[in-house]
Amino acid sequence: MYGVAEKLDLLRKIIASRESMLVSFSGGVDSSLLAAISREVLGERAVAVILDSPLMPRRDIKHAMSVAQRLGMECIAVEHDILHLESVVENSHERCYHCKKSSARVLRSIASSLGIGCVADGVNTTDYSDYRPGIKACDEEGICHPFVDAGISKSDIREIARSLGLDFWNMPSSACLASRIPYGMRINLNTLKRVEQSEDLLKDMGLSQVRVRAHGDLARIEVLQSEIHQVLMQRESIVNELRRLGFVYITLDLEGYRSGSMNAGVRMKRRSDKTDQHTLMDRH
């Protein structure tokens, strides 16, 4: 069993073996650490690329550009209108697969034009514990997962970033805006903007980790359990502002923030399907 220091050494060797690398960059902790290490190991042969799509909050793009600048890394932002894909807009359980498939192809095209042979992302071992069809799409398109190859988990990433003195080590996790919309409910630009503006509002109120899940006219707010009291203290202001943005019903999720909460139904169905399979096998 490798410790964090050994995993970091292995990560550096894996990145060095690639000789050049295009990092799929969002400014989150995972891709930021990958960008930092690739810059350290490969120098100017490492490039960060942001796919600027309607699914990415403007706040995150500004932050990502700032992180890349602090790392001294070349960062390219490329517009990618993912909403032209009906397979994404219809928002089935396979939405992430179709989105990542399209994004991976764009990144590979950019890498080819720059003479870079490897496109890498910040997927880590922890990601495999949730429903992530996008990983399959990336695998099919030949996207590299250096953290996975080095056996690095989400907690390892934060520990490595902290040990290296990188100021983003404890930054709250982020995710694309489509993850705020229930599967089966079509994605449109108005809903995405409403969610983004609502989350910006709550963050400006001092809340650190925020999700506003849009169930039609109903907003389901997720914050850290330690910050639920803060939401209740500002209840009237939050209700008024979110109604101004177009929500009719504003609710607070008493379970608090949890990553991938929209996948809960998918996970339950998969467990149910497995149980049914075992039951049938037992009968035979």
C-alpha cells in the first residue's frame, strides 16, 4: 500500500512518461493539481484547456483562468456549445456519457493541432464509487487518467495539494450545471442561468458549498449541514431573491449537501436490478 508521498512520486513518473500533456481543465481541485504537477514535470509541454460551455458557471471559468495564471501555465479557453446535442439536452441517465464523448473529441482535436499526444483529466479512484458514465466515454476516446494510474483518491488529491502549499487544496467541489437538473427533465439555457444566478447569490451571502437543484419551478437548496442555520437566518432574503429569478417554490434539503445527489435514484435502481438478478439466479 503506497502512502501519499509515494503516490505523488509515481504520478510524476507517469506524467513524465507522456512527454507532453493537454489537461482538461475546470479550475477544480482535481484538474488544478493535475495542471500543477504536469507544469512542474513537463514545463511548456503541458497546456491547460477549458471547454467553455453553457454547463460551466462563469464564476468557475474566471477562477480557472486565475489558477492557471498563478501556476504560470498556458491556458486556452475554447467555446463548446454542448447544448446543440439532443442526447445532452434530453438529459437521460446517459447524459454525461454523451457530453464527455463530445468534449473528449474536441480536446483530442485541439491536442492534435498543438502536437500534443496525450489528453488527461482529473478523474481519480474515488470517482468510480459513484455513477459516472462519462468515464466510459473518456476511456473510449483515449483520455488518460493519471490519478487513477497512480492510485490516487480524492482525499489524496487534497492532501497532496495541501502538502505542496497550493492554495486551492480545500476549495469546495464543483460540478457542471446540468447536475442540478433531474434526469428526464430537458436542459435549457434559461434553467441553467437561473440555477447559476441562484448559486452565485447564495455564495455571495457567505455560503461555502452550494447546490440549487431545479425541479421545474421548485428550487431544492443543498448546503453543508453546518451552514443550514445560516440559510434559515437569511430565509426571507433567499426566498425573495430566488422568486425574482423565476422559482415559485423554494425548499431547503435537510439532508444537506452531498455530491451526486441526483444519482440517488440511479444507484437505488442499480441495486434493485442486482437484487432481482440474484433472486432469479437463486430460483434457477
